[in-house]
Amino acid sequence: MLLSEIRSYCAQAGRVSLEQLSDRFDADPEAVRGMMDVLVNKGMVCCLTNPDPTCGKACSGCTMGCASLGLMSDAVYEWVGRRARGGGGTPHGSDGPAPH
């Protein structure tokens, strides 16, 4: 399992859960989560899961430390970086027309 493989899969899927990634790459969820943390830190994906209902926010590395406390049962990630080749369209949150 390479980071580039996970990145490509996320770009094609658009939105994917930790469980889906773990199954797809036949890998331990914590190993996949570590790889996804790299992509989150690079701004290529964002974590959409609200791990703790008292938090009131999606996981974004806040000081509550939900991820490090194991409160995130099945994180959901959304691709926000470059689309994979042939994917077309523009990244989420981007202004302007899609490339022709």
C-alpha cells in the first residue's frame, strides 16, 4: 500500500470511509489512518466525520484530540485536491470553470 495508490483511489472515489480504504487495500485501519493524516496535512483530503457529538465540528485537528483518543470509529474523507487524470471538474471549493 503506497500513499500514491491511496491518493489516486480517493481522487477517483471523491468521498470514502476509513473502512472502505482498509478493505480496498487489505490494510490495518490504523495504518490507513496514518496515511490519510498525511493527505489531510497536505490539504488533499478533509475528514468529514464528527467523532464526538460534544465537539460540534468535523475532525480538523482541534485541541480536543478525538482522533488520538480513539473516538473516531469510521472516519469519512473527502477529496479536495487535484482530481485524478480523466476525472474532470474542479476541486471542491475552487472558483472558475472546469478545464476543457
